[in-house]
Amino acid sequence: QVQLVESGGGLVQPGGSLRLSCAASGIRFSFFAMAWYRQDPEKQRELVARIGSGGTTTYADSVKGRFTISRDNAKNTVYLQMNSLKPEDTAVYYCKVWDTGHWGQGTQVTVSS
């Protein structure tokens, strides 16, 4: 049974930082690419960042230079470091095992003064 558990969301002021974590179980984590998505109520779910099994990363244009995705295969965990946060980054953030239907439950990120 695959489980993805996100943590690290919260309320932060514009310009602040947060680090999201997603702990995976029930899969051979190191074999899979992982991704972070986000969704706010008025928009479709969008891909934020992806990291391949070998560590190659890709980012949405809206977060390039501000967000960093990384992984620790020893801990079966993928991270999203978010810096210089903007109000438009407010959303529920989800991690996903790439090319599968396995999603986490989501963690709320709110950027507001």
C-alpha cells in the first residue's frame, strides 16, 4: 500500500520561505521520479516541480529561481524548498509519484501579510 505524507505547509509572509516534505512508503522510492503539484480553488492543478530518479529536475516557469526540489532516497523523502514566496503561491501542495495515480493528501501553503 503506497502512502505519501506531506508536511511543512503553513502561513508565511510575502518574501518568506517554507520547506515541504513528502515521506513515501510502500514503493521502491529510488526507482521513481517524484513531483510536486499545487492547486487553489479557482485554478486547475498545476505541476510545480519534478525530480527524476537520477536527480534531474524541472520547474514551472512561475517558480524557477525561487523553488528547489530535492530528494533523499535513504529517507524515502522528497522536498520542496520555497523561497521568495508570493501571494500567488498560495495553494494546496501535493506530492505525486510520477506516472502513477499515487498522490499525497496535500498541505496548505498560504502567503499573506
